[in-house]
Amino acid sequence: MQLIFYGADREVTGSCHCLMVNGKKILIDCGLQQGADEDDNHRLPFYASQIDYVLVTHAHIDHSGRLPLLIKNGYQGKIYASGMTCSLLSIMLRDSAHIQEMDAVNENRKGKRAGREPEEPIYTIEDAQDTLTRLVPYPYGEMVELCEGVRFRFTDAGHLLGSASIEMWLTENGQTEKIVFSGDIGNTNQPIIRDPQYMEQADYVVMESTYGDRDHEKSEDYVAALADIFEKTLSAGGNVVIPSFAVGRTQELLYYIREMKERGLVKCNPDFPVYVDSPLAAEATKIYSGNLAGYADEDTVNVVKSGFKPISFSNLNICASVEESKALNMDNVPKVILSSSGMCEAGRIRHHLKHNLWRPECAVVFVGYQANGTLGRILLDGVKQVKLFGEEIAVQAHIYNFKGLSAHADRTGLLRWIQAFQKKPRRVFVVHGETEVCDAFCSSLRQLGYDAMTPNYESVFDLAENEVLEEGIAPEARHPQKTGKGRKYSAPFARLLEAGKRLLQVIQKNEGGANKDLAKFADQVLTLCDKWDR
């Protein structure tokens, strides 16, 4: 009975964990990495054909975006998720595949001129469509027998429509352990979606920590605070550009903007134009406007039943075509533009940044987490110039970080979630956070009496014995690093060199145990060669 950590370990994106029970391998999430670590997206750290089952916490790409790669590489089984997650995956995975294909086309156009070999996309729309045929929906609260010795149940995590924490009961050799995968834990009092639902018992918990070292900024009135930014920018003749995740964040912002208009909070133009420039967001908004019973909060369900549309208002415009998107930057009327992606790594948002960042009368408002290495984080860190589409762009627009609208629980919310368990779990694994944040939140848990740890990538833990079997790979060893005269080695080769150096030191010092270390070194060589071969 083992737990293996394959992603979002001392990192924020790329969630992926694996259980081994009774000879079966069960994957929990298979997400894309974003920012500095996205080069890892082209490969999986395991053989896809050896995975027996897949469970998904929610539809965000950093938890689901490598599912088509899993299928492409030979996974033959089903994919289990909540009903709403299955609905959202149907648009998100197709959109992600389209981005992968377009990225490959663009790279190959450049590569051809440079004489490089053509690259394949990580996966194609056909792979995404194949993935959708594997989806098996289940409602919150239903106990499911997955296979011999394994049961699971989805519980509302309050992060996104359909988002779930996954409770799992594992029985092997007569011993039963309960493990909970938190998924992304939602913030409280968000529009549309319900607050996170708490659980009462677990032996082990795998818990996110995105904001584990801080609390969100509190505001008496988020709508009024956001309206103040709109008022300042639109009255100065500028555009408000909001990089926003197409699913979840965009719909919540539309909810707030509707309220803003109803209250007349933007005096310079009470009926200011709002553009949603994302075909994916447009499709997701249709889902958010449909039957939300069982997923949305009670107030939203009631207003939808009455015929009222909580995310619709006058002067709301959807840009479906590329031509409509381009036209926004030819139009001088001050406006609000919501466009994806939320971390500015892909999509139409990059074009809007190119046309608005250099204008001091404009504003860029961030309303979600920005991972290390992403353009969004670089802008928040105060860079004065960025390169977009081969052109140097001065950053003169006002940059706002509106943390109060985060879909993630803050430190207080995370502690409230874990303290809802009536008895402290045997161990809490802190994941899905930058290294410093994981360590800080882990320290907070230990001060409260929890046995908590921050596992490395590819760590292996024995759930039956409550012990670490393999320490895994620390972030500094996993990612590319420079050695010698500035030469850049791949992460596996850098680790191989380090292992060789340690072995050499043992032999040179004539210390005992050299044979044991030699055997371990040989095993590392075989393992790394196996990964390169894939």
C-alpha cells in the first residue's frame, strides 16, 4: 500500500499522485505544469499503460491537462470525476489540445527556418476527444467501489463548479487506511459556488498549500474595490485588462460586474462595455448558466430557476472569432477585457497585453494565483519591460494584484479545513505550493501538533507502515542546472553526475559501504536510462 508523488510536489502546478494497492495503480489527477517547469509536460514519469484507474479532483488544466497525453501514451482505463467536472473537461481538454497543436505549428515554423527537426504537439484534439470517451461521472457523496479493496467518494471542495476532495478507503492484507486528497480547497463566500465541505476522519491527508503562508487581503466590499479600479482606468481613457482563467474565474467576475452595474458604482460610464475574449470562456459560461443543482450555492440555484441570469448584463460582449479579438485593440472606447489564460502563458491575453501594457492610462488586474516563471508573476514582480511576439514592450500600465478574489483558501482557510478532522490524521502531506510556502505551512501544522511533511517529486511512502521508502528528488536536483563553465545539463544528467560524485568520494576515502553505494549508483543509472528511453 504505497503513495507516490508525481507532480505539484514543492511546486504549484502539475498535480499528479499515484496509489498502489493490491497490485493496482490508481492515479489522482494528471495536470499540466505551467511556468518554469512546463518543459516536463512532454513526458510522464511512469508508464501510462501500467495505470489501472484515474480519478480527477477538478477540471483546471494544472490538475487535468495531461490526461490526453496519458491516453496517447497507452492508458486503457476509465477516468472518474464529478458530473460537472466531466462537463467542464469536455471543453477544457479540447481547448488545451488546440493550444498544443497551434504551439507546435508556430515552433515548427521557426524551427524550419533554423534547420531544426519538427516537433510534435504534446497531444492532439483527437487525443482529447478519445479522453472524453473515458469519463465516468459520479455525484458528490456517492460511495463507489473502484476495485478490490478500494472505495472512494467525492466531496465538494468549493474551488470550482464540480471540484472535489477525494476520500479513499484502501484495504490490503486485512489492513484498512483512509486517505483524503484535498484537491484545491476553495475560498469561502465566493459567488456561484458553495463553500468547501469538511470531512471528519482520515488516516492520511494529501493537502494543497497554494496560499499556506499568508491570508488574503480583506475587503468590506470586493465589488466596490474592483469598481474603484474600473472608475480610475476608464475615466482616464484606458482599458482594464483582466487575465482570467476561462473556467470559474471569468464567470465569477461576470457575477461581480453585473452587481457593479446594478449598483451604479462606475460613475464615468455606468454601462461600460465588457468583452469576454475567449471561446472557451464563452462555452463555460453557457454551462454556468444551465442546471447547477447539486453544485452551485443555494442562492444561485434559486435565481437561475426563477429565470434570472446571474452572469448576464447589458453591454456584455463575447468575442468568438480572432477578427473580433483583434478589433478590440483597434477600438479607442475604454473597455474591460477578460481574456485567458489566467497566468498569461498562452491565448489571446498576450495580444491584449502587447497593445495595453505600454499605455500608462491602462490597467492590468490579476485576480488569481501566478506561478513562478509565468508572465503573470513576472509582471507582478515589477519588471519594466517584457518581450511579446518578438517585440520589446514597456510596462507602463498600472498593475494590480486583487488577491481578495482568489478561488483558493488562504492560510486561515486551510487550517480551518484540516482542523475539521475530529482526530488528527497520522500524517499530512503538504503539496501544491512553492517550496518556501510548503515549508511554511508544514511548520504551521507541526506547531499545532500535526505530523506533517513536504514530499519531494517521486517520493514513495508506505501507508501501511507510515514510513518513507524513497526520499524522491528535491526541486534543485530535478530541474535543469548549470555546471562547469556555464554548461546547462538536463535534470536527469545533473542528478547522475551528482550520484557519481558521491560514489567517487566514498571510494577515495576508502570508507565502508562502497559496494552498497556502487549498487545504488548502478540502480540509479538504470532508472535514469529507462526514463530517457521513454
